[in-house]
Amino acid sequence: MSRIAFLSTDNLEDFFVYDELLVPVFEQSGHQVETVSWHSSDTDWSVYSMVIVRSTWDYQTQPEAFLRCLKNIDKQTRLQNPLELMRWNLDKSYLKSLAEAGIATLPTRWVEHYDEPLLIEQFSAFHTDKMVIKPTVSANADDTFVITPDSVKAQSALLSSCFNHRAHMIQPFADEIVNHGEYSLFYFGGELSHCILKTPKGGDFRVQEEHGGSLELVNADAAQQHISEAVLAALPQPALYARIDIVQFNNQWCVIEVELIEPSLYFNLDDQSPRRFVEAVTELLN
């Protein structure tokens, strides 16, 4: 029986976690699963056949320490997703390389330090009166703001303190997220497992469950699969798991994010998805 570690964090009380649905399926396939915090400083990672990054949902607050942890694990055993793939995915500037590969993404202005006049200029540049500003290293919609020309002035001090010495991205707000939701397609071992529609609660723009968003299992159509498979082909390395978030913008599907580090994979919404995930892991171990 091989030992597999799920890399997590110390406290998940405020999050919805569904990885426990994998455990009996792994056991039926001859694997023992343990959950270990990435903050652990004395773990012998070599005792595991594989370490799978799962619910490390505070890594964005300490990205350099998190990378050191991943490097340490990678020296001792097999790490999934692969180290270099997660390093590439850590900063949302990876979206630049996808755009260069011809994959539709939301228009984005990349900024190193907070510049209020430049921020205000983007309303005209994007031909919009509503934008999103967020850090390039972030998760769970942390420090993500929807802004209008009026609210920029009202939130000037807050925005400055949040982004003054922090790389961030500015995008036009995609109204379709509120009107119809965003879609997430899940791929295990390069094969489509399932797809969900995420919609925010009334008066909000955040689709995560933790913020009151609702989730629904749906079928991915051909166009959604086409852009998602183009993303997979553009990745610098193959991924054990990938969650590709897309939305309609200007009458085409656009990639919002590609989650390769610690995405929730919503095993609770598709009862066959745990089996598909375990089969992809087993294939790598064989």
C-alpha cells in the first residue's frame, strides 16, 4: 500500500473542503491517504509516494515560504502538480503567456505599484464604468475590489494601502459573472471530469461558496471544452489536475483563471469525479 499526502493548511474551519470524498476511493485502490499541513517543519516527505497539493488556502499570504516548502517536498518525493507548473501558476501573470498563445483572456492592465491616475485612465481604455482590481498573487477573492469612477476616490486610501507596493491587475468587470455566472471545467490527467456553473449571491460578484455563491453541475459544451483544451495544450507541463474558469465576455469565451495549485475540485457535485481523480493519480504512480 502506497502512502499519499494531501498538502493542506492548519485551519480550514471557514472553508468548504471535499477532499475526504477521495479517501475511501484511494483506499479501495490500495493507497493510504494522510493530510499534512504545509506549515509543518519536521515532516519526512520521503515516506510518501506522492504529495498532492490540495487545500493550502493561505499560501497567498506567504508565497515565498510556500515555494520553499514545495521545493523541499520536490527534493524528497513526487509532487503534484509538478513544482515548475505550480511556480508558473503562482502569479496571475501566467495569463500573459496564454494570451500570447492566442487564447482569449479578459483585457488586463498589469501594474507594479498603485497609481491612481493610471487606474482612472483604464475606465476609458476599457470603455467601461466598472472594473476589477486584484493582486497578481491571490486566492479566495482576497483583496479583490469592484470599482467605479466614483468609488475610486471614496476608496482611495484603502486601495493605496492594499496595492501601493504590490503587483496587481486591472480588468473590466465581466457583467456575465453576475448575469449568468462563470463556468469551471475540471480536468484530471488531461481528461475532462466535470463542469460546474458558479453564480454569486444577490448583490455580490464573488462566486465562491465561502462568499455565498451557488454551484450547479452542468454539461460543458463544445466551445467551452475547446478553449479549455487549448489552455491545457499551452501549459508548460502536463497537469494532474486543472480547473479552468471561463466566462462570456464580448460574445466569446474568455479564461478568467487557470487553477493548478490548490483549487477546490468539487467532488461533492459529481459522484464519479473522485474515481476519475484517483485513476489519474494511480496512472502516474504506475
